[in-house]
Amino acid sequence: MALTVGMVSIDSTDPVPLARWWAEQLGGNIIQENGGFFVVVSLGEAAPRLGFQKVGDPTPGKNRIHLDLTADDVEAEVDRLVAAGATRVAEHEMPGFSWVTLADPDGNQFCVAPGHEG
């Protein structure tokens, strides 16, 4: 069996601006808007796509799936994301690894950690 991640979908009450925000932050492009009901962002040939689906009432509480992003300079990237509208939620550290949890403009949490070599 060979499965491939084709898309990660995110619920939103207003998916178009959220898709635009993520496309801008990740250097992607909106490739489908589907009347604002389901917006697709491409991050390049090899990367999974992000889908933003219109829902009347998003699931309450912490999102059960989140993006784990990496950056060479975590603090600079976190500062950039906050300036663009993200909210810093928490900083985490464990032996040999640290990361920052943020929330996008809709409140969906995601993490930024140092990139890994090799």
C-alpha cells in the first residue's frame, strides 16, 4: 500500500482570506477558489496542498490536526508571522528540541521549530 498526503484541509467560516493569508506566509498560490466554498493553495509540486473549507460552525476547542513548520531562524520567522496577523500561543522546550506554537487569524494552531539537517 502506498499512500501520499495530497492535501491538508482546514475548516473556516471565511476560507478565502484565510487561504490568502496562508498562501502569503508559505509562498504558495491559490489555484482554486470554488466560489469561496473550498479554496486550494498549492505550495509547489512536491508539497501537499492546503484546502480551506467553508463551514457554518467550526469545531470548538483545540484543533486536532495542525501544521508543523520549520525555519532556519525560528524567532525571526515567528516575529514575521505575528506581524502578519498570527498570535503567539506558547513556547515549548524539551532536551534537544524547542518550538513555538502560534495561531493563524482564524485561531488554528500551528508550530514553528528549527529545521533539521539530513
